[in-house]
Amino acid sequence: MFKRFFLTNGVKVLISPLKETQAVTVMAIVKVGSRYENIKLNGASHFIEHMMFKGTRKRPDTLTLTKELDGIGAEYNAFTAKDHTAYYIKTNRFHVDLALEILSDMLVNSKFDEKELNRERGVIIEEINMYEDNPMVLVEDVLEGGLYGDSPLGRNIAGTKSGIAKMDRREMLRFKDQYYIGPNIWLVIAGRVPPNIKSLAERYFRLMPKQPSSPIFQRQKKLNAKRVHLKFKKTEQVHLIIGGPALPYADRNLTALSVLSTMLGGTMSSRLFIEIRERRGLCYFIRASLSPYQDLGHFQIQAGLDKNRISEAIPAILGELQKMRRGEFRTEELNRAKEYMKGKFILDLEDSENLAGWLGKQALFLPEIKTVKTRLAEIDQVTSAKVKKLAKTIFQPRRFHLAVIGPYRQERAFLRFLP
């Protein structure tokens, strides 16, 4: 269950009580991410997220801010995606007042001190270096950069090292002021909420600027015609993704596609895990997942493979996709995937942080917020016919892209795998 209301400055508040816990999560979700940036400001949303923890007028530095949160045993963090940025504090129910006050203070009063900002450039550059040294993570950027090309969706969320080094503070603040405004923010409070939660939300979040919202992002006009995307790296294990266009957030078939993805590579009993890892011994990990956005989305099959057997692995993965496209699966597989999704969903929602995130993301991107009952019913209603139709539509070989990180420079060596 949940209830919502609007503050006079346009902030939208969503409250979801969870009586079985003593924890409360307070989460502010801002509808801005890297796809809202121009190329000069690439990485600004992520940079702003970092700076929100670097001190406010009331709490002048990081240590003052974090000591106060650590002093109540809170869990706190933030993350930037391509289409939203979120900040959260999870604490026991006796400190929800303080959590709201601190979160509001960060969003409204962060100083963006120039010395601190210049110091943080180095931190973010090291974060970029960390991801570049982690091919399991980096290969997702290689796919999206290849799939979406030179567009905001194709660029790295954290930006580039050269761009971060010279990003202008004033331009960053202008960008922040455009999006960190009341109408562009959902405040989600989930868990053991106190009776006066509405007045607390009004007290602290009415301070957000009231100006009209203008969330504008560049819509993706087309996908890259080039379909093989390589990043050379001397590795013993090759990391690859086979992916292609799929569905946006609000598409009515997204739940059925999620079931299909789970059947393929969502569990240790899924098609890809059993065939590619267990039977053939070609990889340690393999998984299927979806990345929906507001206007489009993509699917991806990701694996870490023995570099000496990649010529066997790629056709084997493509073969499993084609089996699904031909509708070669049993009803038992479908039902097992549906029950897995329902079970995991229910377990996830026992945590107030997961509950806040699930509701908040719906509030941002769906025309209406679903209840738990509705979501479970959606999964139950997925049929074999729906999954077969989607597999035939989505898994078209001529739309597949291949991203690879490994000791390779010649794209021709991989073109033979794609029709």
C-alpha cells in the first residue's frame, strides 16, 4: 500500500508503510542523469552526486555530515543512472526526522566549494580508472557506446577523464539548478513510517526551489549501423555481451520480456547457465538482463569466457537465442521463471530500501504506480504464447550487436558470427 501527495513547490511525496520492520528509508529521486547532458557536460550528473556529500552551510565538510549519519547507524549512499539520480538514507524509525532533515540539507544547501570540487575531480578520475580496470563492468559501457553511438545514451555516466578534469563549476551549477527543483523530484519514504510523516516531509522538502520543471533529454534517433564493438585489453578471460534493441519502461510487454530473460539467463537453472557453463564449461558466469529507458531499451547476454574457446562460445549462445525464437521451451521452464520472479520480488520488498527504489522508479517512468498485488498478477498472466511472440520479435539476428573486451583488434574476426 502507498499514498502520495504534492508539496506546494511541486515535490511529489510517496509514502509506503511497512510494519514488519523497524527501519525507514528516505529516498529522493531526481529525474536527471547522463542522457540529459550535452557532450561538454558529460559526467555532470555524477559529479553533482559526489558533491552533495561534500558539505553544506550547516554541515561544512564531509566529516561533519558523515559523522552525524554514522552516529545513528544509518546506511546512506547515492547513485547516478542515465535517466535519474537517487540519494537515500536508511535508518531506524526513531531517526527519520533527522534523515529527512539531512537529505533536504544536502539537496538544497550543498556548498560546491571550489577547492573541494577540484579535489573531487581526482576522486572521480580514479573511479573511472577503477571501472576501466574491471572488464565485467566496462563491457556494458562498450555495448551501450556501440549500440547508441555518439549520443548521450552512448556515453559513460561518469564522463571522460579529460572532461572531468576541465569541467566548469559554474556550468555544472547551472545544470544542477535546472533540474534540482521541486517538480522534478520524488521523495519516497518506505518502512516503519511515523504518524507525522506528512508534516515532516513538508517541513524539510518545501525548501526545494519551486520553479517550473523542464526535464529535457535528447531522444535516441537511431542505433549504430556498426554491430561489432571491440576494446583491446590483454586479458586471459574475454568479456562479451550479445545484445540488441528491446522495450522501454512503460511497454505493456516488458513483464513478459522479463520472464523470457529470466528463462534464458536469470538463474542457475536457466538455459544459458546450464548449457554454456554446466554442460560445455565455457564460462564462469553468464547472465541475461534488460536495460529499459523511457523511449527505448535493449537486452543483453553477458559472459566471461575462456579466450581460447570463444569461437565455440558465441555460436552456442546464439544457438540458445534461436531456440527461444523458435519457441523451443517447455511450460515447466516458463512456470519456474515466473515463480522465481515472484519469489525474488517478494523477498526484495522486505527491505525498505528496495521498496523505496521500486516505487520511486515507477513514479518516475510509468503512467501509474503499481501495487504489489498488481505486479504479481502481471507476472502470473504471462503466457507461453506471449513469450514466443516476443522472442520472435526481439531476437532477430540481424539486429544483434556484439561487444568484446579482450586481446583483439580486428573486427573482421567477429563479423562472421553475426548474420
